[in-house]
Amino acid sequence: MTHAAQDIERLARVVSVGRNAAWIAFEDEETVRLASLRKNVERLSLVPGDLVRATSLDDDRVVVDARLPRSFALQRKSGGGRTKTMAANIDGIAIVAAFARPPLHLAMIDELIAFAEIHGLAARLMLTKPDLAERADLDGVPALYRGLGYDVLVVNPKTGQGVAEIEPSFAGRQTLLVGQSGVGKSSLFRTLGGAGDVGDVSKSGRGKQTTTTGRLHRFPGGFLIDSPGIGEFELNAVSALELGLGFVEFGPLLGNCRFADCKHRGEPGCAVAAAVETGTVARSRYASYRAILERC
């Protein structure tokens, strides 16, 4: 196919993927644009974070011509043992959770952090709606996760609280944003100037997913891409040993149990259970570990 003289192939980042199409942002633009895929690209199964070469045609259409080699591919195995690629060229995930509306679920945060640890990704936590928080949560939750070594930002785009800390935290990093609908991801992107459709929260307080194109924001040397939903990050078919490695505070305790095959579910002589009793391991984190293990 011969393009018009003004049609130039440029580098773009994949933000979201649809059927035989992708929403992309050219490297010199923030705007997310819908692009069709050439036949050779359709077979490559694009994912968020992919770098592609794409052409803006003279009739306002955009076509993805090729996918560039990936520096990293985030893959997970489903309960049926199938492997699925979820994202590419990322080095971390940012977990967004609200203190309220929707309710704060530490178990969800813990599972997403464990997912990141198991897959070799840096995990960061962004807590929104601090104006709705209970005092115990406002003080205790950030302290809990900072004490484990994780970066935690408390952000309120409406008042500007924590907004100035976002860019220094994410500059130079390629991050996938993960969180329930309704936790304030849309407000974050509006504050940052990121592009894409926005979501909303129903009157019942339960998030409803209305994001269809995804969102992107670029930082110096890095980017933040919104991931629509958290279901893909559920841990399945992980062993007790593998899951234990997803909880960083378990690390010094592993191997100290009475039984070599201890699954840390309250067995006699369990070092992890003993650490819970002494306060070395938070009860909420231990409860999350056990809930995930029982499901797997």
C-alpha cells in the first residue's frame, strides 16, 4: 500500500486492545487514538505497554504496521494452566485503593502486591479519598505498607493533597495502574492530564466499569497506563511456598517452621503463625495469605 507523502510511520504505545484494533498514543502525543491492525499485526496479540510503529493516514485513519520487540512480558497462568500475556514493557504496578466508597479491602491490596512480588514487579500503593477515611485507617494503612518497604502515596486530586509527589514517584518507571472502578483513577488522570474515557461510581457505592479506551500519562522516562479491572490479577494455582514469597515479611521466617512442608495455616511450630502472635506479621496480612491459599 502506498501512503500519501504526509503519511509518516511513527512510534506509538499501546494503551488498550480491542477486537482487531488497539487504542494507541503516539510518542509525541498524549491523545489516545483508535487504530486498526494490519493482518501481520493481528497475529501478534498486542497488549497494553507494547511499542508499535503506526501510521496516520490522510483520511484520519490510523493503522498499526508492526510491533517492536518486548523488553518484558507480564504473563500469568489461568486456573486451566493456559498462559496469557497481560502487559508488556512494564516494571511495576501501582495499586489504587480508596479509603471509602468503595470500601477499603486490604485483602485485595495484599493479593495485588503478592501478584507483583511473584512476577518480579515493583509494587506501589496509592490511597485515595482520605477525606472519607476513618482515622485508624488514615494512620494505620499507610504505616503498615510503608513498614513493609512499599512506596505509599495518599492522594486527593480534589484538594491537591499528595499530587506533587506523584511525578517524582513514577518518573523513569513503566507502570500499570490497577484498581477497582470508583476508587478515583479517573480523577488522578484528569489531574495528571492523561487521556481517555472516564468511569463513575453508582449510588450504591459499588464501582461500575465504563472505561473503554484506557488511559495513559507519560512521566520523564516512563509512563502510567490504566488497566480496566483487577480480575486478571487474581492469583490461581500457586503453592504455599510461592505464595509465601509474595508476602515479603514471611521471607525471614520461611524455613524456621517445625515441619519442612508447613503451609503456614496454623500447623504446630509454624514460625509465621508465631510471628502473627508477637505482632511481627500483621493479622490482616496473614488473613489475606490464608484466604488466597485456601482458594488456590
